[in-house]
Amino acid sequence: MVVLGLALAGLDVVLVLGIGLVVSGVFGFVLAQEYDVVSFAGDIYLGFESMVEITLLSILIGGLAALIKATGGLAWLAQVIAKFARGHTGRRSGELSIAALAAGSDALTANNTVAILVTGSLAKDIAQRHGISPRRAASVLDIFACVVQGVLPYGAQILLAASLAAVSPLALAGSVYYCWLLALSAIGFMLWPRRAAAPR
């Protein structure tokens, strides 16, 4: 609850995680019997150890994404999205362009965090050109990167779930109803007409 509250308050993520670590250690010392500094250090190590695979994967995919950006892949994606917008400058076309950018980059990198980091500056440019608030642009970028990540048959989440359930990743991807409903809801909000300002 402390971590959630501090994150919602807008505190720096490293500071939030550090405070959460200290608070959890204090709770361990106060509430758990025979919990000492060695046990606390062991729990921290176990936490790091459980993140090694995803950290290495993120580093490798981040390098791949940097290669895509350096060799012009991101510029090509921007051109495709510009054709998709067809010269329209309204909010809807801008938000749909950001959604297409997030979905396309996540499909190429198979990592929603990397996709957001790589395409963030381009999404910001699109938002400025189309008069979209930074908060709304970030939400659209995040939603559609997560939607695609959740249904990719070669994404880490679907592959892990398919291996645990012993089913085909393709069969599982079609049954992730949350992602499909999230995409439909987001598209509905993007297409919803903006309320006109009340006359003064």
C-alpha cells in the first residue's frame, strides 16, 4: 500500500522501490520471529535472482530495439503511420496513430516496456502535432503496447502461460478476453466525440 500510494503521488520510481524495501524489512523485523538482517539480505537476493531472466531478456531486446532505431526501422514505422493518418490533424487520427505505433513496435520487439521506451519520443511528436495532452498520449501508448503484448503468441506472457497449461500459444492468445475488451474500450473512448466547451 505504501508503494502504491507513493507511486500515485508521483515520487521517483527508484525512491519508491527503495522506501518499499525498507518498509518491508521493518515489518519483517517487527512481526516475524527470528527475522534478522541476514534473512532480510537473503530475501533481497531471492528477489534479484527471480528477476535475472527478465532483466537479461529486457537488456537483449533493448539492444535489438536500439539496432532497429539506428538502422531506420523506427523511421520506416513513422512513415507507415503517417500514411495511415493520411494528413489528418485531429485528435482521433493522432490517437489512432499512437495506438498503431505502440501496437506495431510491440509486435516487432515482443516487449511492451521496450516498445514504449523506444517509441516514446515519436509518440510525443505525434501528440504535439495533433493537440493531444501528454497524459492521454501516454495512456494510449501504454494501453496498446500492453494489448498487443497480451495476445502475442510469441510473447513471454503467452509462452509462459501456454507452457504451464500445456496448450498451444495460438489457442491461448485468442482466449485472452481482457486484452480484446481493453482494446475495444480504448478505441471506443478515442472515437467518442470530445465535449464542446461551455459558452462563457
